[in-house]
Amino acid sequence: MEKVLTSARHPYPRRRGLSRGGFILGILFFVGVVVLVGVGFVTLKGMMTSDKAMPVRQTVIDGVLNAVNKKDIADIIGRMTAGENISTLDLSPVLNTLSQIPWVAHVEIEKQMPDTLIVSIVEHEPAAFWKNDGLYDAKTQSVFYPDLRRFKRSLVKLSAYHDNLAPEVYAKTVLFIKELKRAPLQLVAVNLDNIRCYHVILSNGTELVLGRNNDNDIILRRLRRFVDVYRQTQMNLDEINYVDLRYDVGFAVNYKKESDTKNTEKQE
């Protein structure tokens, strides 16, 4: 039998290999793109960080402000940031400066591209006078010392031998006010002296000496005892200098019109 030789074609066309020249061109193209992107990034960064690029042109002050003057805030920010590049501007010095304003309780600054600073300010809310020249903010539990010459609100005056005692004195004062309302009597000042003795001044000038707060409830029990006696007797407080409540039972009364040797009476 005679053999017949045949040849079969590949069912798919063979791919031609990439030439060496094409490979080199591809590499060069890729490198060129990378270089262009890098140069563009560096150029753009240089433009954005340039002292003359993207200067601060506007300041928006947000917040309900009564004691803080918005114009004063804008002037401060303007002196510190005008013409500065907003993208590279360090806001820390501005925040520190604004935080030093006595009435400012909290401040935040946000950059709004391309040229605006948004300044949000929260003012202190005074709940009481502190000593002779300060105010106490119950929300932030802090003492601050603004210019009080134009401050006309009528507030209770608190004091102690150190500012960090202000939250404690304020908390006790709230309890004193609540207890005195049963009389009804109004306090105008509370002082915690350097031996931690509480003194309450009533609206007519009479002083109530409550003593130390060694026991959380002892000074309130003493004040409650005085209010109970006052409601029963309706003593004339205008004739009294002070009432010493530092007794386990009763209290001592110092009268204004009596001589120094006869002006103290013990009330049971």
C-alpha cells in the first residue's frame, strides 16, 4: 500500500513576536509618561506652595457673639494671615492668639479653598462673678477674667483662695440657693476661706457662717436648721451682723446694735 503524506495547518494564525525596536519604544514611552507626570506634580506643588499663590483673602466668623467683637477677631486674623498661602498656612498661632481672648471659650478654624478661613467661636456663658474681677462659666467649669467695666448683669459673687475651687463653690451655691428659697431668702455671695469654711452673704448683708464641709451634708443640715428657725420666728435679719451655724445644736446670733460684750445670743 502506498503511503500518502499530508501536512495540517495550525487552526489559528501564529502571532508575530514583538520586535526589539518596538519593545524599546514602549519602554521609552512609559518612562516619558512617568517623567511628565512627575514634572507636572512638582510644578503644581510649587505653584500651590508659592508664597504668592492661593493667598488668604476672606475670613468668615461664625457663632452667636455678644461680648466678642467680630471686627476685632477679623482684624487679628487679618494681621496674622493676610496674603499667606492658605494651603501651607499653620493655623496653630492663630488659634493660640484667639484662645487668649478672655471671652472665648472655644475656637475652631477651617480652611475653605481657595482663599477663605471659616472661624467658629463659642463664648463663655457667665453663671457667677468670681472674686472681684472674674467670672465663672458653669458649662466649661472655668474661671475667666474679662474687662468687666461694661458687664452689667446681676450675678451671685463667688470666691475662694484658689481658682480651681470654683466648680466646688458653684455646686454648693446651687444647693444653698435651693435651701434658702424655703424661707424665702436670697444670697448674694458665697466664700470658701483658706480653712475651707463656707460663708454665705444674704441680700440684706447678714452673713451665715456654715463652717467646714468635712461631711458632705453637714453644712446643708446647718443651713436647713437656720431656715426652719427663721420661718418659725421671722427674726429681723436687718438687726443681725452674722449667724454662726457651727454648732451641733442651735446657732449663735451677733446683733448690730448691741455692745460688743452683749451682742451674741445662742438660739436653740
